Amino acid sequence: MATVRKRRSKDRKGKPKIAYQVRWIDPAGNRKARTFGIRAQAEAFANTVEMQKIKGDYRDPNLGKKERLGNFYDKRWLAFAEQRLSPTTLRLMKDHWRLYVKPAFAKRTLASLTKLDIQTFVESVAKEASAYQAESALRLLRSILTAAVDDGLLARSIALDVKAPKRPSRKVRFLSAEQVAKLVAATPERWRALVLVAAYGGLRFSEINGLRLHCVDFLRRKILVEEAIVEAAGKLYVRPPKSGRSRTVSMPVFVMDALAMHIERWPPGRDGLVFADDTGEPLPRSGFYKNVWWPSLKRAGIGHLRFHDLRHTSAALAIAAGAHPKTIQMRLGHHSAAFTLDVYGGLFEGLDEDLADRFDENAPIAKPPANTQEGRVIPFGPRSVRKNR
């Protein structure tokens, strides 16, 4: 059991000094000790050690004092991240380590970081760069310190207590059905079906890039989204969809007709990619933007628009058609309908008035019952009260 002992000593100037030493035996049978200047802190630490031993969550508090954050990142976290994270996410985390986290904390030991240190760091990044960059840097710190906990170097991650800065809400931009038709007409014929699939199916660019012929069911008008091809540092990687799960998306007849014409004119190669370049390879996103997307927007007179905004367009068109939020969630591959409502909730506002109008149209016409009270008849409406005779 952890014990607290009062110890008397002298400081550098020879003045008396009182300290409180916590002694305990770890699960491996090794004797440990730690000194505090305040008795309450020593007793709280002793209780924490005993609770960790009982629950099986014991961590040697001295290990985190020896390991530097930069050393742990290079030798432990990177190997873990390369197996778990997608190439694009890993590249993002490496950039945030190089630009923000490394200059601030690489030479600090894991145990020396405090909540105030990390909160101040996050606020400074938000001020100097943006709230988005600060949130990503905090996410990286949380991942590193959580890995240190799993590795037995820390008892808990202090970064979990730090709040990320609130990102300014970005207005979702989407096109109307007429604007989509205008954009399709301005797009080179080879890529018109691609734009339609994005605008009416809500597929991400990486999911369209990974669409293969066997995933297109013309009889049932369905597309199976089971893999994505992402680009990171100039290289292409085949990955599962962002949600990690495959999904099936039903398509309008005119989209499937355009897709059939595309496949007939530009047949897939040996890999079966529906949308590929002249060599049958997946489309580089940067090249598509430069050679197809930006020129098509200019010809259509639409102005600045991300390709991802076609995904928002698909949601907006579905909402206008009266689709249920759960249906939209499943089509887009969101993890929950609540997330779908958070992103597109504003588009549902006008539907409430439409619902009230449909209630009026469908409700049976009937006179409301009269209220009676002690021989009096009180008619509904502004008319005066009349006695029964």
C-alpha cells in the first residue's frame, strides 16, 4: 500500500525544508518513491496509485519524465500511424508536426506537458494560422499522448482535457438542378457522366475514381461504393470508403443512361475503372482540376466551386425532393443521421411550412365541439356568450 512520510531537509541556502514522500511497490514488486512539497498532493497521488493498481491501470509515473515527445513521435508513434491512418491523413499529421507541434514540444518530456501548456499552444496556432490548423494540431497531440498511455508511459492524456477552438461555420454551397445541367453541358463529353454521378449520387471524388464496372448494376439502377482511390504526395492509394463501409446508391434513369453511354464509348481497361485516363490509370485529382474542372466552371459561368460541393448539391437536391434525413445519410455514407442534420439542417427549414400546408390540404373539415359550462353555450370564436333558453 502507498504510504506518505514527512521528511525534513534543507534547501540550497541551508534553510529548513519540509517535504512529503510517497512510497509504494509497483505490480512487478519494485519499490518506488516520489516527493511532493504539499501533503494534500502527496496523499492524492498515493490514492491514485492504489486505485490504478486495483483496476489494473497502473503506470509508472517516472517513465513519462524520461521520454521526450519528439523521440516518442519518431520511434513509436509514426510506426503506429502508418498502419492505422490513411495516406492523406498521415501526410496532414506530418505537416502539422513539422509546422506546429515539433517547434513547441519536441524537446519536452511527456510527463512535463500540462493542460495550460497545450491550451496556450492551441490558442496561439488558432491566432497565427487558423482554427482549423489549431484543431488538427490538437488532434495530433491527442493521438501521440494517447499512444503514450497505451505504451505505459503516461497514466492519462492531459490533451483530452483541452478544448479545440470553435471553427467559423462555413456556408455550404450547392447548385440547383438547372445549374447542374448547365455545368454538364459545359463539361467535355468524356466527363459528363462523372459530374452527374457526383451531383445526383453524392459520391466523393476518390469514390468515383475507384468505381469499377462490376459495381454498376444497370438493371436495378444502383452503384456499389466499395473502395476509393486517394492521392497523397503525388501517389495514388486504394482504400476503403471514408466511412470504412461499403454502401449502395440508387441513381436516376438519366444518370444511368449517361453512364451507359460513357462506358460504351470509353470502355474500362483491365482494372475495370469506369473513369480513367487515356492509359487506363486512375485520375490524378490535380490534373482533373486543372484540365477539366476549372475550365468547365468558367465556361458555365458558375464561378468558384469545389468538386466536393457536388456532394452538397446531391444532398440539397434530395432534400428538395422530400428525402428523409436517414435516406440522405445512407446515400452519402455519413456515420449518423445527426451528422447529416448538422451539415444540412438549414436546408430542411422550408420543408416545415410545406408540411403544415399539406396538413391543411389533407385534414377533414369538421366543426369543433362546443364547450358547455353550467347551462351556458360558449361557441368557438370571438362571438359573445349566449344563455340557453
